Amino acid sequence: MSSLRTALSLSTARPTSIRCDALVLGSRSFDGKAELVADLDLPRAVGSALNETLTAVGATGSAGEVITLHGVAKVTASRTLCVTKTMVLRVWRQMFSSSTCR
């Protein structure tokens, strides 16, 4: 039996410049729909587009919600996960079993 290894890297670089398998962004509920937390250091156009996408897919920002987006414009990560704060650790465990952000 082989063991699983998890590699996790944290970075202070702009989220749009990080090359990694997944970029995890915090979201919250506001007026019954999900929105990104305000201090993510995203370019305004990227943040607006992500918030519009969250609305379009029916995200609510409720506890435990995880929205996975692929091919987000101007984001170098393979996928973007918008998670509520209660899900951050669970997402890291599930999605980064063998990935490393550089």
C-alpha cells in the first residue's frame, strides 16, 4: 500500500500570478448570494467577473459551500475554488493531496 503525501505552499504573491493546480479564494454570503471577500488583491475586473460567475451558478456563500471554476480569465491556476471559511481546511486536504503551488 502506498501512502499519500500532501504538499502545500502559501504565498503572498498576487493570486493571478501564482502557478498552481488550484487557487483557493474565500467567499461569504451577502444578501443571500456568494461574493468574494474584499481583501484578495485581485484586479478589479477579475474580482467582478468572479462575483458575476458565482451569481450565475447560484452560489449562496452558505457554510460549507465550495464552488470550483475552471479556466478563469487572467488566473494562472488550473482551477479556482471559492470556499466559505468553514471549508478552507477540508478543501486543502481534499484538493491538494499531491499538488504544490510555486
